Amino acid sequence: MDLILEDLAAIDNKLSQRHIDLDPGGYFIIYLDRGASLIYAKHFTNVIDDQGLAVDPETGKVIPAKGKVERTHTTVFSGRTAKELCVKIFEETQPCPVTQLDHASYLGREFVRAEVALVTGQEYVQD
């Protein structure tokens, strides 16, 4: 049976709805700068509370998953490709800001999606 694009999108959409544990090392906001031909990843720290929610370490307030949040990033990473970003974050930054393998896997997938969008001119929205 050949998979068609709609089938692949349905698989990804379903998997995007699963529960994931948040990384105590923080989270990233990924975006493109088309003018500079760069992928950016802003890293923000957080603490995970006993309910598994991300909390701002400075205010103690829960960080909402949706909507605008006014927080200051700790680091901004940029790269021309997904691989370049991964090398900067996972190999060159000590200590590594990513502490869970599933988070690393997610970031790798997102960086590839961002790279494809940058190259093709498609819109990129972080999953």
C-alpha cells in the first residue's frame, strides 16, 4: 500500500495530539528570518511543577501553552540548516539546554520542517 501525503499528514496530526512530558531544561520558540536566510531558535528556561506544568522560574507562574507570553529568552541560536542548528545546540553548548531525548527528537524534526519552509518559501508554523 502506498502512503499518500494526506495519510502522512493524518499520522503526524494524530501524533501531535499525544501527551509529552515537558523538558525541565526549557523550551524553544522556532522561527524563520527569510531576509537573512536563517532559522532561529530562542531558548527559554522553565521549571516543571508537580503537576507536570512549565513554570516561570522567576515568577512561579504557569507558562500557558497557547497565547502571548512576555518572557525573556536565555539564548538565541541561529543556523542556515537544521544540522547546523543541531550542532550548535547539542554539540557546542555546554551544558546542553535539552535534557530529554524526546525533546531532542522533536527539535530535530522541527528544524528540518523549518529548513524545508525556508528553502521552498512555504509558511512555517512550529508544531
